[in-house]
Amino acid sequence: MASTLEAPTLSGPAPLALAQHVDALWRDPLLAVDAVVMGARVPGLRSRLATSDCGQWDCLRQGVLTPAQEQQAPYLVRLARPSRLAGWLLHEAAAGFGPWGMLVRSRASFVGVRTHFRTLARARLPDGGELEWPWMDPEVMLALLPMFGLDQCHNYFGPVHSIVIVEAARWTVLEIVMQRLVVTSTGVLPHK
């Protein structure tokens, strides 16, 4: 018999300043912070990455891509703190582009995270066919993860400890705690 996840727990702790949210990302020195950024939502992302101060980044689509496909593709970026790119993603991109993707915290290597996320790129249909699906889209993730069984949720997370969705007004953290999907949404205090 397959185990299933209980319904997610939505909690609303007191809002935090943006700096407090950012500090929490790097609180555990054993966890790396990676961004999965959808090029379709962030114009000029590939050019920004090519000139950024981030250590590692790579396209999550495999194979030879046209320039237009490269611009639309999702990218995995290992973020350093402090860095101009991390600051831009967490401050300006969140305010200017809406849900641009997600942050993930993991003990896995960059290559390990990239390999895992590339396995999520295609969904198998009941008839055996496959299609590409936007697994990194925050709206899709928040709609589907609560419906997943426990095994499916573990497969989705893979080596990832937690997922963070960054928005201008709130940050949402998703993690599996004691065989339950826990979703915590915390507001961002307005900057004075």
C-alpha cells in the first residue's frame, strides 16, 4: 500500500524583514543555495548569468538549443552570499518579474542537483507518451505537490532539503517534515 502525504500545513508566522528572510537561506552552512530561474519569466537572464558573479550555472534543458530556446529555458544557478546576482534575484527580480522560479537548499553538489532536476523535465502520460512540464513554476508546484503521494513527493524533492518561493510580499518554504509536506508562508515587511 502506497503512503500518501497529509494535506499541507499552511502557517502564517509574523512577517519578517527581507534581510531576515535572506539570512535564513544561509543559516545552515551545510546547505548550498541554488536558484532555478525560468528564462521565460526573466528577460535577458542568459546574458546576466554570463556576466554574473555566481560560481556555477547551467541550462536545465539538454541538447543543442537555438538562441530563442536558450533565452526561454530554465537555468540552475549556485548562489554565493554575498553576491550581486543573489541580491538582484532576491530583491529586484522578485519585485519586478513575479514568480521567476524557486530557490532550493541542499547538501548535494551542483551537478547532483542539476542531474536530479533534469530528470523532472518530462512527465509520463497514462498512454506512455511524454511531455515537457513546468515543474519549477511556483504556481504549478503549489497546486500539484499537495496532491502527490509520499513517494511522488520524495521523488520530486530528490536531494533537496527545502524549496523556497520568493515573492515581493511573501516567501513560501516547502519541506517534508515527519512524512508530511509542510508549507510555510511568511510575509515580507515593507521596506522603510
